Amino acid sequence: MKKQNRKKVNVKRVKTIAALLLVAAIVLTGAACRRDETLKSDTAQASQAAESEKPTQLLVEFDKLKGRWVRPDGGYVLELKELLPENRISAAYYNPSPINVGESKIYKENGFTKLFIKMQDQNYPGSTYTLIYDTENDKLCGIYYQATYGQQFQVEFTRMPPE
């Protein structure tokens, strides 16, 4: 009789452990999915916000940002050339060679002027900058998302003198 009770207890233990492992796997999978959804949501919000802005207001804001900006921590250069329809921006990115900019937009959010830059090039597929213009210090500050490694970094760009 004692052997049967032990077997029942062991079976129950194994089932309990298996159930806990299954729950843990589901929770971890859900957390990873939410992280990806958050990144996608941020990108979608930037696109939606850019589409809803008044062109005249953004033209004034863009004129403040037009020019070349450098990241002091690595010499990367972001050049903002022209405001295009649908709040898109003609932009270039250099490291120090040109890196293809696949998408670039300007938008207003919570009273701040923001930029969204997405690169599409070798070693940069889907890497993005989400930047806020700091009017007091004349800087672009924000987050660089390095898509290849799934990492985010705080960055800032300072204005370069005109050529």
C-alpha cells in the first residue's frame, strides 16, 4: 500500500511541476510578445501622429531642425534636408559612409517636436531613431533601437555648423 501512495504522490508532483513549467513558458512567451508589440505600437503611433499634423505648423518646426546633426559618441551624422508630403522628411544618415534611410517623419506629440528615422541597409535592417527636439539646448535626444541585436540606447545629436 505504501508503494502505491508514493507512486501517486510522485505522479502528482511530476504533474504539478509540469504544470508550473507550462505556466512559466506561457508567461515568458507573452512577455516577449508584449515587448515586440510595444515596439510595433511605438512605430505605429509615430506614423499616426505624423499623419495628423498640420503641414504649416510642421514646416515651421522642420525649419528649426533642417541641417546636419552629429552624435558625439560616435561621429554618426544625421542630415535633415527637406519636408516632404505626409510629414515625411528627406533625410540622410552617415556612419561615416551613407546608410539608406527607409522612412523618416516629423510629428508633434505632447507639445514636443519628434522625429522618427528608420534605416534599411546592411547591418541596419529596421534600426530606428525616435528623437525629441530639445529647444533649450538645440539638441535631438532620444532612443536608438539597434534592430539586429534588439537593444535600445539613449542618444543625442548636436547641431553641426553650416558648411
